[in-house]
Amino acid sequence: MLILVTGATGKVGQHLIAGLLDDPRFARARIRALCHNRLRAETDRVEVLRGSIAARDVVARALAGVTHVVHLATCKETPDGVMDVTVKGLFWLLEEFRASQTARQFILIGGDAGIGHFHYRHDGPVTEATPYRAYPGCYALSKVLEEVMLEQYGIQYGVNGCCLRAPWIMEKDDFKYSLSFGDDVFGGPVWKTLVPEADATRHAKDGTIPLLLDDDGRPLKRNFVHVDDLVAAILAAIDHPRAVRQLFNISMDRPVDYGEVAAYLARTRGLDSVDIPSRFHSNWMDNSKAKYLLGWEPGYDLEKLIDSAWQYERAAEDPRVVWYPG
């Protein structure tokens, strides 16, 4: 078994490679890490190939002898590169994969941006049958195109593809900084822009928590997944007979409720909160298909997500750096 991991130095890639190396199921597996902006160390079981999936010759070298592909490489809101990486790059990967004599399974990590997550109102739980509705911007559009392209390669050529659709992926202290009113905020919304400057400065100093309200004025519900749970789902999907040409939502059992977050942090850490109105919409990803077909279960609930983020202590050699793209 030779597993190609694209985006190998990213958040998910690093955890996935560690999981593959530690899992007895894959004790004889070798890993080819395709790296772009950053490199990882080679070992007796991990070889490193440098290049961009936008280049067909790089992809051809990367797929040589490969049995499995786990495709993690992506771009965020980078219009100059997003189509080359997420559309053309995936096209080259799938073209080489379908022509390969050794390839057995292609796993894509999709995203809830493709169904608009909290930008649109959903009349019920978000399932794998929910129609695509990208929100404005190139990133969400790219996630739609990725999932559709993989599905069509299954239809056109019988490619054994599996898509694991994830919402916002958390690790370490990510969730804590996703709630920061300071310049160190992780992701969006950028809370300091939603309140007066003096209030933002005070909230950042005091550790005040934003309590995001949805368009109906109620605490917003938004989906998250911890990287450990996503990696567990990837490992469960590899060579699973029920994963063939399937799409799975991979998320926490319940969405994060910003009201529950504020209440828990007030009770356990004495932190205040402030209401932040928005035009966003609460939604709830249904992960029951993955639980039923793959036997997968998320290990993180709301309290564990919060506690792990607030208890995490970064070492000096582990600075908080967010890399976009790759």
C-alpha cells in the first residue's frame, strides 16, 4: 500500500500521516507526502515529493505506483491560484488516477462551504443530499467543483472515490482564538470590526466572548469538527467497502451553539460575553450516514472542544501560524 497525501504539511495532513504511522492496520503502508510551500522530514516509511498539483508532470510523478490518494491540498480566498490548484490540480490527479494500474481508492476532503454553511437558511438538517449553494467568493465555489468532479469521475469511469465533507476544522487552541476580539483572531468573523474600537480593545484584554446571534436573533448554531475526528474518519474510510463512491458529512454530533459556549465559559472560566447580531443562519450537519456506514463516531463534544482549546499550551517551537494557501 502506497498512500499519496496532498497538502501533507497542513493541519490535517500532519495529523493524518501521524495517524497512518501509528495505526496497526497500516503498519506496512508507505506514504508519499506531496508538499508545496513547506517540506516535512523523510523517514523510512515517508517519502517527500515537492511540487504543485497544478503541474501535470508533478502529479504524474506523485501517482507513480500509488494505491490510495488522500487529497487535502486546497486554497482559500486566493483568486490567482484557486482554479489552478483546486480545479486543474484535481483534474490532473483524477486523470492520472483513472489511468493507473495500481490505484484503488481516491479520498477527497470536501467542505461545508459548498452548501453555504451559515450563509443560507436551511429548512432542515444539512445532509449529503442538500443541494450545492456556494456563498460569494472563489473558495466556496472551488469546494462545489471539487465534489462534483469526483462524483462525475465515478459516473464516467467508475473511479472508486469517497468524499468526506468537513466543516471548520479545529486543533490545538484554534477554537479559543476563533473567539478573540484581538488581532490574533483565527478565521471569521473578525470580531473587532463588529464593535467600536474601544470596546474591541477592552474585550480582547478581558477575554470577553462574542455571542453570535443568527438572523432570527437567537444564538447561532455552526458546525465544527476536531482534526482528530476527521483523521479518524479518513482512516475508517480507507478500503471500507461501504465508502465506494459515497459522500459523508464528518462533523460533531451537534453544531456549536454560541449561547452554550458563552454559558460554559462563564461558568467554568468566569468569562463575560457580548451579543453580536448577524445575518447568518443557524444550521445542523447530519453525520448519521458516516456513523451508520463507516462505524465512525466523533470523540469531541462542545465541552471537550472548549476545554482542549483553553488548556492547550504552545511550546516555543510551536508558534501560532496560519498558512494560506497550503
